[in-house]
Amino acid sequence: MAERIGAITETKRFEQLGILVLDGSPSMQAPGETGASKAEEVTAAVRELISRLRNSRLRSNFLLSVLSYDERVVGRLAPTPVAEIDQMTDYDPVSGRANGTAIGDALEAAGQVAQDFLANQNSIPRSVVIVLMTDGQNTTGKNPVAVADAIKNSGQRITICAAGYGKDIDEFTLKKLVTTANGYKHTYNTEELRQFFEASISVVSG
């Protein structure tokens, strides 16, 4: 059955890594629904997510990693137990140095982080949820659908979710990336984005 963050638990029964893959292309500097840039809104969503994870009764079971991407992929946070993460770190994904949007390359990098985490399996079962966020569409690099299919067919406990944040997304492609139909969300609202991040990362199958 599925279990969400906040449920009471006495012992550490699993380790789940959530990997946030955040679009950092220049379009993320455009104003979002609040008037702040979309990048600032996403940063706020990530910080609130971390706060809620840190305050969960299940916090010892969760780790978080953050990647950002434009035409390159940048590691922002290595897999770290949520209790040890500083929520006030700058998670603004925009680098301001490149124009492309390499969704496939970013997914491949997240897949490698996931494989490395799962390779260090111990007596506590491990799983990974990759949550990709974009405000646009793939413009360079590897085919994101092919990369996602390779991850999903790897036989590993890796789930892919995706959020389209804004008005100019390639919804057709994003829906092909996810593991299950409810693993996709289209929103232009910061709180809904945070809720989707949390719902995706905090649901554990067992």
C-alpha cells in the first residue's frame, strides 16, 4: 500500500531518494503568476518542500538531490538526508550562461545518480523518484523519451514524474516520460508545484 509523509513510524523501514531535475533555461527568468520570476517561484517551492520533509516523522527515510539544466546539466545537491539539508540554500536553477533545454541529458544524469544510489543497497530497501520540471520543451541533446524508456526498463526501483510549469510546454512528450499517468502535472501555480513535488517524492510503494 502507499504511505505519505506524516504517517507515524517507529523505525527506519526504507530509504527513498527524491531527485529534483529543474529547468534552468533563460525562459525561467520570465515572470510567473506571482510576478516574481519562474525560477524564484521554483526556488520557493523547493525550500518549502525541504521544510516539510525536514519536519516529517518519516524524515529519516528520505534523501534529496537537486540537478538543474539548460543545455548542460549541473549538480546542485548530492544525495543528502533531508534532515541535513539547509532549506535556505539558493536553489535558483538559472545559470544565465546557456540557451538550450536538454531534458534528455538531464534525465540521463538523474538516472545515473539514481543508479549510483541503488548500487549501494544495504539491508534497508532503497528506491528513487525522479521529478523533472520544465517550462518548455527539449531543444538539444538526447531524446528524452528514449532516455526515460531506458530508465523505466532498467528493472530498478526508479519512478519518473514530470511537471510542466507554465504555458509553453510540450505536454505530449512530458506525458511519455512518466512511469504512471498520475505522475504528470501541468500547473502555473507555485503551491501546486510544491504539492506535486511532495506528493511525488513522499509516496512509497510497499
